[in-house]
Amino acid sequence: MHRLGGQVTRKDIRQDIRDNSDVISDNEVDKVRVSKKTGNKYRPQIARTN
């Protein structure tokens, strides 16, 4: 986040990872999973953090 300028959105973080990461693939960043319990869709890479 320091490289992005401090306060950023999740969308900005995903785009930065796509552009600059050699470790995490684009497919991994964009992966959408479906919860077995509720059936809700979510992105595991973009979990809420404090």
C-alpha cells in the first residue's frame, strides 16, 4: 500500500498485484469461489483485514 499511496481500494490492490507480482498469477487474483454452506460468491484473496 505504501507504493500505491497509503489509502487504496481493494480494486487498486488487485490491479497492483496483477501488474507487479511475479508470485501471484492473474487467475489467482481474479478467482471467485462459492461457499458450500451459503452459496454466496466471494474472492478469497480479498479478505477483510484491519
